[in-house]
Amino acid sequence: MWRRKRRKNIEITLDEIFLDASNAPAFDHARFEGRLEKPLPQRTFFSLSFVLAILIVILVARAWNLEIINGAAFAAESAHNSLVATTIFASRGIITDMHGVVLANNVAEPDGSVVRSYSVPSLSQIIGYVSYPKKDAKGVYYDTKETGVTGLEAEYNSLLAGKNGELLTEVDALGKVRSQGIVVPARDGSNLQLTIDANLEQLFAQALVNVATNQHFLAGGGVIMDVHTGAVRAIVSYPSYDSNVMASGGPASTIALYNSSPGDSFLDHAIQGYTPGSIVKPFIASGALTDGIITPNTIIDDKGFLSIPDPYNPNKSFIFKGWRALGPVNVEKAIAWSSDIFFYTVGGGFGSQKGLGIDRLDYWYHQFGFGSSTGIDLPNEASGIIPTPAWKQEVFHEPWYLGNTYDTSIGQYAVQVTPIQMARATAALANGGKLFTPTLLAGEAPVYTTVPVNASLLSVVRAGMRDGVTSALAHAINLSYLAVAAKTGTAQVGANNQYDNSWAEGFFPFDNPQYAFAVVLERGPSGAGEESVNVMQQLFDALHAENSPYVGGTATSTP
């Protein structure tokens, strides 16, 4: 019945045929209306099956050829193909001075390698040098990094280095390249612009080397700093090395000379500690004036010595000598003429004159930044030493004596400061009490702390430093074309005090301070303690010959 029912459902009656035929003119023949569908013939399916079978046979035959007949040969050939990863070296960032003068650059060698080139050897201690990627005996790199070893190259290595890329190459057994493509692109390092003025740097370095070698000093260093920002304009160290020599690893004889130098060519003398001597006196005076220990009108009679009775033996006295009997002096004259007796008294007290005492001496030293690192962008900066009773007990296991206070108040005993600390502190005297963090990177926002000193009384200290130039110990830089304020200092060193460390600090121009400086010459012959001021004289004269804006000239600096 189901079959009959199904067959009945598909039967077309005669009236339906006539009905559709009557509508024939209305069919849309373009859309195949009014046409009967016909099934595909069997031969079509047979043809398609035949073609498909042929394709399967071909694929099977090809697979048989690859896997069975030639499988071993193709496997051997594939085994000899290899992927080779090649390092794409990133270009290291260049270093320039404040005017865009290139100080460290990348130079292509004839063999295709790239080396670092340093154009200002006097900056080698500051910029440092790099070590290059290293190969084994087969010429394969086992170290693919160009790494900063010292100086700014090391301090900012991650910024300068960039990131190496990688190239993958497929090579067959005959050495032919089958395919090649960059997997990781190289990212070049960033450039570094310094606050340094390359021309000022070179003139400063030459002046320091001239005086140090002519006067037989072992070593030296110096700093010139902007008093309003802390930007370092020049920083020199003697003796030094050539970054080009150290980066290339030769000549070996030159490196041997560096290693044997008694002044230590690899030590950055601008950030190492030295006994300061009398250059600390302006800072002690600033603290004493602020604390009310003295006034600008306080007079102390400098007889050339102080005699202190021995509390344990009334018949014995301790004598503390000054360098010269100067007679009655106020603080301004005491700075200009570097009165030891005045500052012994101000520091430790004598008779009716109260002194700061070691605790306040320690306080004011630290307020001006001594005894701690400055934060300059250089590795291995020394902090210096400010001796105290606790320090002496820890180091020497001895009690503190009044004589230790006297010596500390004139920058002797165990006091140690660095040229960068001294330039920074002098800048604070010049600008009214702002103690800037020295910086070598251009564009950095100035950072400072305020020294809690009476800013109005600093004018007395500055006047004493100006008098030191116009009529006293720093007269070598009493120049017609530039008003300089300065303080010199001599520190006796050696087992028998047979050597002198020579210091000079100051700022210029006096009426509108822009730059502070500090220079030290290490271990010169006795009696050479005033020679450091001649470094600044030579520098100022060289700048004046160039009509430099640093000394009031109008010449424009050009890269």
C-alpha cells in the first residue's frame, strides 16, 4: 500500500498537463522555468572515477619512488642540508658632546668589521671603551655582544648597545644557499649626548698635563661645572689611556706602559679621594658664620702658631703651627691668605673664642656634599672621608683629641675629598646654596638639595675668595679679561710629609657666576703646592686666545 500511495503521489494527471501547457508563454526560460530536469548519464560518473583512479595511481607511484626506490638517497642528501644562524650585529649608539661633536663612533674596517672610534683621547677615562664580539679558531662567534667595559660605555651599555638580530640560512651539502630569511631584526642602540664641551675639555686636559709633567706631579684631575644646573662641561684625569688602544687590544707595548704608570693610568682621578688641605676653609667659614660662631667682623690674631697646654703635664704644650704669621685677620682675609690659626680657632676653639667642634664640622662637611658620593653618572666614584671620633675609634682604636679637630678644620688629618665633590661644593658657594647632582647627560632636569647656610653671609666668603685672586695666594689668575674668585690649598702627604698635593677651586665670572672649577695635582715635590692655579691660568689664556664665551668672548662654538 505504501508503494501504491507513493506512486499515486507522483502521478501527473491529464488536466495538470493541460494546465501547465496553458501557462507556457508565461515561463521565464532564462531561469530554466518550464523545462524538465534530466539525470546525468552513467558514463559521466564512470569518467570521473577513471580520472580519480589515475591520480591516485600517480600519487602512489610518486610516493613509492620517494620512499622506497630513492628514499635512502634522499634521506642522505637531506641529512647534509643544514640551517645556519647568523648574527646581525646592531649598530652601537654614537656619543656626542653638547654641540654635536662626535666623541665615539662606529667605523667600518676594510675587512668588513666595524670598530669603535674615539676622537678625544683626553675623555677616555670618562667615555671608557668596549670589548668586541669574539670568534673561536674556526671563525665562529662565541660572544656576539659589543660590551662597554669602563666609563660611560659601561654605565649606559644597555642604552648604547641595542639588540642583535638573527638571519637563518639553509645550506645544502655543496654549500649552496637553499633559503634565507631574517628571523629577528636588529635594533640599533640609542645615541648619547653629553654635557661636555669637547673643545673646553681638550684645552683643560692640555693645561693640566703641561703643569703636571713640568712640575713633576704624579697625577691629577679636574672638573668644570655649570653652577646653575650641575652640568659638567669638562672633566679630566692624568695620566690616562687612549680608548682606541684599549678597545683594539694593542699595541701591547702601549698597554704595558699604562699598567706600569706610577700615577695609575686606569684610575679616574677626577672622582677619587685626596687630602684637600686649605681649600675646605670657605666651607668651614660658611658654617661658622651661619652658626654664629663668628661674624664678618670677628678678628683673630694669627701669630703663626697656637700653644695648647697638655692637660696631663702642665709643663708641656702642644704647638700647632700655621704656614705664616698674618696678624689680626677677619674671615675675609683669613680665606684670602689661608690663615691656619684662624681656622684652627674657628674649628676647635681657643681661649675665649668658641669653636664649631668636631660634630658641627662633620655636619657642615656633609651639608656641602663631602663624605658621600655626588651621584655623577660614572662607575667607581669615591665617597671620601670625614674623620670623627667614632671613625677614629673604629679604624685606629684610639680616642679623639683636640688636635684632630684642629687638623680636620683645615682639611688635614684623614680628610679626603674628590675633585668632583669640590667643584660641586664650590658651585653651591657661587649660586647661593644649591648643591646640584653633577650630570654628564644633556637634557636631564637639574636635581639639587639646599645647603642650610645663610645665603646672605656667603657674599663674605665669595669676597674672601675674590681677594685671594686680586691680592693674595691665587694671584696667578688675576686676569685683565676675566674676574675669577678662587682658593688654593696645599696638603702635605707621604710618610715624612715630603710631597705636596696642590689644589685650586673657584668660580667665574665673579659678579655673575656661571662656572665652578676644581683642580688637584697629586704628589708633587715639597714647595709646589701652589702650582694647580697655573693649570687654570693656562686654560683661561687659551680660551681668551680663542675669544671664547667662557671668558667673555664672542666666538661661536661650532661642531
